[in-house]
Amino acid sequence: MKTNLTLIIISIAIATMLITSCKSGGNEKTTPVASEESSNAPQGGQSAVQDDASQKDIVKVAVGSADHTTLVAALQAAEYVDVLSNAGPFTVFAPTNAAFDKLPKGTVEGLVKPEKKADLRNILEYHVYVGKLDQSFFKDGQKLGQVNGGKVTMGVKDGKVTVNGANIVASVPCSNGIIHVIDAVLLPPAK
């Protein structure tokens, strides 16, 4: 009889704990369930994130510039849009459309072909430094290691700043770094 009474007390205690945990939310499902909204979310990387309130990242600034449509097309062909949309920070030396126009005829069209993707990536990586460098950081003769492993040389003379001889004509701070607009395309030395 004493054993039955003990079982009844244990059963009541377990039932009380279960009821209490149900009331406090302890019995909620923890398995995430995809909602209809999230299953229809835009696919893509960081560049697909819509944010009209924050400072724009490097790619969004470039996309919004009428002077950088060739650079944006090159980034798309190289599949680097998401890379430069990430947190960074990056310093990007961004040639204008006019800078690309100075290249020999057919160069850009040739580089955006799928079979030239590695060459295009090498050129684009030569325009990117990991870290945010304002113009005040640059010193005459300073060498910077670029993403592709090459080095560029900065020039500072009479208040003007150049990179491998290309003039920095403007600088635009971004949420993930800075863009220095340049008037020439930087071509990495042959390996």
C-alpha cells in the first residue's frame, strides 16, 4: 500500500511539473518553421539586401554612379558584387568609364567574356586593398599590397594623390570602406 501511495505522489509531482512548464512556455516547439514570407525572400548574397536608411556600401555607391557603369559591369562579370558588398573594410580604386575608354579598343569587351574571368578578376583585385585608407594616410612612394598579391605605388605631390600614376579625382566614404575615383585603369604587372 505504501508503494502505491508513493507512486501516486510521484505521478502528481510529475503532472504538476508538466502543467507548470506548459504554462510558462517550456513546452513550445523549438524547431524553426519557414514562413511563407521567408521562403519568398530574395535569393542572393549581401548585395541583395535592401536597406535605404543606412550608408551605402561600395557596390551600391558604384551602381548609383553614372560614371562607373563599366566598372559595375566588370564586377558583375567577375561575380564580385557580393564580395564587395560584404563588411570589409575595403579601399577601392575605382576607374571611371572614361578611364576604361582609354584602354585599347576591345579590351573591356574581351575581359568580360566567361573564358577571361580569371584575367578580369586579377585586374579588379589589383584595384582593391583590404582596409580603409583615407587620402590623408597616403605618403609619396608608399607601396600598398593589393588583393591580387601585387603592389601599387602611391604618389603625393602638391596636395594631389596618385596611385600608379592615376589621379585620385574624388573619394567617397562607404559603409564598408572607401572608394577613391581614379582617371585610369590599373593594370597589374605581368607575372
